[in-house]
Amino acid sequence: MINSLGGRALCAAAAICAVVSAASPAAAGVPGTAAVDWSATHGASVASGTRWTEPSGTGLGSALVVRGELRNSGTACSSVWVRWTYDFVPGPYHRHATQCGTGTAEVNVRLDPYRPTTTGQLTVCRGTADTRDCGPAVSLTSWPVNG
């Protein structure tokens, strides 16, 4: 019954899933998506690259692939950190690349499986130990709307 508390929760969950599916080609069951550029900066460091989805190694759904590089033109260390939010519950940031001093480091992140209710953020931070001094986070899971 739609007026019961359980019915409302089910309808709300269905509506959220419908919105997420419409916004995300990967969530809509597309086997893979075209590459989307991303970039994040902080201080003397810039991280940039592309992200896309491809069939999951599990055989169910998609995997999210994020590739690029972290370029540092300063003398301090900079790191790329990624945080995943599963079903509206944010997890901790994890470090995926570090460059100390001038140079580049590869950014290579894969989330498999990637679910319709998973979102991700990437940020560039000073240092290697934590996310206290970081630039603005960029979305890894917002997709261009085609149509």
C-alpha cells in the first residue's frame, strides 16, 4: 500500500534510483561510457585525466576507471585522494598518487563494481599524511546528459 510507511520508503528509493539512472549512463546499464575529462588543483600541483566505465570484472554492471597524472611544479609533496560514497554514506579518503618535488605521478583508480548509488570525489592535497590542506574536490561520478 502506497500510504504505508514502507510503501513510501520503497517509492522514494525507486524515485532516487530512477533519477540516478537517468543521470548516469553507467547506471542505466550501458556497457561502457565515453571518456570524460577531469582535473583538480591545489597549490603548485595539478591532477588531470579521463574517466569512463567499462564492463565489470565481476560480470555484473560496470566498473569505473579513472586514469591520469599528478603534476607537481613545487618542492613539497602533493597527493591525490579519492573518497567513495556508498548509498549516501561517505567513506574515508584514500591516497592514490603522490609526487614529492617537481615531476609527475600516475593516477590509476578502479572501482569495481560501480553501483548506481555510488558517488566519488577526487581532491589534490599538500603532503602525504592527510586531507587537511586540499583543493576543491571534483566529482568522479557526474556524467554528461546526452539527449
